[in-house]
Amino acid sequence: IINKQLIFLYFFSVTPWLAPIVWEGTFNPLVVDSIYKPMHLSIATTVFAVGKYVRFLRDFLETAEKHFMVDFKVRYYIFTDRGGDVPAVVLAPGRKVTIIPVPGSNRWQEISSRRMEMIQTTIENQIGKEADYIFCLDVDTKFHGRWGAETLSRLVAAVHPGYYKQTHEHYPYERRPASRAYIPAGEGDYYYGGATIAGYVGDVHKLAKYCREQLEADAANSIEAAWQEESHLNRYLLYNKPTKILSPEYLWQDFKAKTNEVQIIRFSQVNKNYAEVRPNVKKRK
């Protein structure tokens, strides 16, 4: 009997440029942990909890403490305009929360666009001195399963769960040549979700700085890319290939049913009323 999951992993566990794609069954957690845990690495994790999004922090932190980089030294950098609403969550030894005050906004697109600027400057001013690796994650999420050292690499991106079965002509890339996020028809590898970006601190700094500069260049020309920072992220990663890609196990959406390929859901965006948490809403991808 042919195991369809093994066939799927055989063909979809490595990119054309030979970077691994992490799925259940492609790594041995005991071996991975035995390599990385003795290194005593410091892991920075950024989340933006601006405006009503602060309500998602408790579930994010509590589930992260159960599943995310367990037994590693982790510092959560929480960017928020509501520092007084950050919940007190019991953290494991060696894990800390740092609150970074940021202004609020009446446009969620502005918050999204400014995220890269804030990540860049915080790496320069603080994170670069405190961490080896960095994960930039969305706050309106929960962890449901192991997320460990198998996700560490120089530059890491996650395949968007809405497009992992699609080909590049169906990806929602920015197609207007006037935008700095422009990707021509016929080009593209994967469509990456902006909810998960990771890697060496220095490499993520380069990515954030690039995206910030391109966002600002578009703004100077009165252009907003189709999906703001995510559009610029996808252009950057097209020409600066990730050294590791996370499968949709590491970036799922609660409204989606589990598929034959996704054997375990490790991290998922929660269901929410966008009209209630965002003042101006764009149709979901």
C-alpha cells in the first residue's frame, strides 16, 4: 500500500534551491533538541498588540508557554499602545516580557506598514544586543503543537495557508509595476504569509530595513501595495531566498478544516470579527 503522506513529503519537503520545508515527519525532535539546546540560544519574539488586538495577548502568551521553543531562553517584545492591558502570564524560567510603547492608529494598514520600521529600529536599539534568533509573529494567533528548534535557520518564512496548493499565477502578489513590491507575471516561488518571519537577528534586520524603505518609497508616490508589508516581504524573499520554509502547519487559520497534507496544526490565526477589531476593513484573502 502506497503511503500518500510519504509521497507528498518526498516531493514537497525541499525547495528548488534545496532549502528544507518543515512538515511533520521531516525532522526528529529529539535529535533537533540535542543539537540546539546545549547552545543556550536567546530567542526574541515580537508581537504587535495595538488597539483592540491587545485582547489576543493572553491566549498567545499562554499557548506559547506550552508549545513555543520550550526550554529555550525567550524574550517576548510586545509592541502596544495599551501597556496597562498587557496580561500577567506565568512564564517559565529564563523567559521574559518586554513592553515597547507604540502609538495607535485609525488605519490597520498603517500599523501593518509601520511594523517593519519598528522591528528594524528595535533590533538596532535593543534586540541585536540580546538575541541570536528572532521570530516576528502575529498576536491574533494560538499555538496548538510543538514549535521548536526545527524552525531555526538564517532566514525563515512560512507558506501562506491559503495558497500552498496554488501555483504562482494565482498568488496575490503586487502586480502594478509602479509599486516597489511589484512581481512580474510568470515569476514567483511561494506565497509567504506575513504572520511569521524569522531567522538570525541580522538577517531579519536586513529584511525589515528593506521592506521599510520600499514601503516609504511607495508612500512617497502615493501607492499602497496590495497587502502592505506582506507584498514587500514576498518580493524580498523572491530575490533573497529563505534558507528554511515552514509548512502551513506553522501558519494555519482557524476557519479552515484540516487537510490530508496538514497532519498537525501547530500555530493558527484565530477567528475574529474584523469589523469589530479593525476600524477600516479590507476583504480577507
